[in-house]
Amino acid sequence: MSPVMIWLALAIVFVLLEIASPAFLFICFTVGALIAALSAVATDSYLIQAVVFAVFSIIAIPVSRPLANRMSRKKNARASNVDALVGRTGFVEEAIDASANTGIIRIGPEKWRAVAERSIEKGKMVKVVKIDGAMVMVEEVPA
């Protein structure tokens, strides 16, 4: 088998490894193997081919990082589970006592233990500002 075919086969292996892993690293080795295949056309020296492979693979890593970061960023990421409560409003079901850290609010069909910096009367509208375990930190919404 010719050196060109070996480098091309190696490039295919690296592509398959990249597909199997989300690291965006093996694609850099694919680039190195493809350029090494081109160098195999120009020279029969395995040492030169190996150096070309190593150099271009190493160069491809920092060059590809910005692209990998852009591709992995979640677009329109939405909060889920309890994190989705932050910013939502509800009503105080049981008065919130700031000194005793007691109180219950209702957000939609759910009831949550609530705390606030200031005491809030029953029936007032509140907004969730933070989640702490199974408790929500709220502030009163001005009428």
C-alpha cells in the first residue's frame, strides 16, 4: 500500500473517531493526515511525512478552537426545571416572615417555600429572584 493511501486511510479513521466523540480534536488530526498525504506525493521520506502530519495537526488545534467554541454554544438556551422559575411571578399563600424565614407562595399550580429580605403579606404578588434548593427567594412586586 502506498504512503498516500495509508495517510488517506488514517484520515478516514480520524473522521470516524471525530464522529464518535464530541471533542472536536480528531478533526485536527484529519487535517494533518490529509496534508501528510499531499506531502507523500512530493516525497518518499516517512520522516518528512510524519513531521508534516505532526506540525499541521498541532497548528490545527488552536486554529480550530474558536470554531469549536462557536459550534458548541447553545443558541436560545432556555432555563429548565427549577431554574425556569427565576423571574416568574406568583402570589403569597402564607405570609412571608423575613426574620423566621417562613412563607409559601404559589406559582401556577405549584406551591413553594419562600423567603424574602422583607416580610410580605398574604395575597401580595412576588417575583422569584433566586432558587436555593427547594426554597425560592422572592421580592414583592410593586402594585
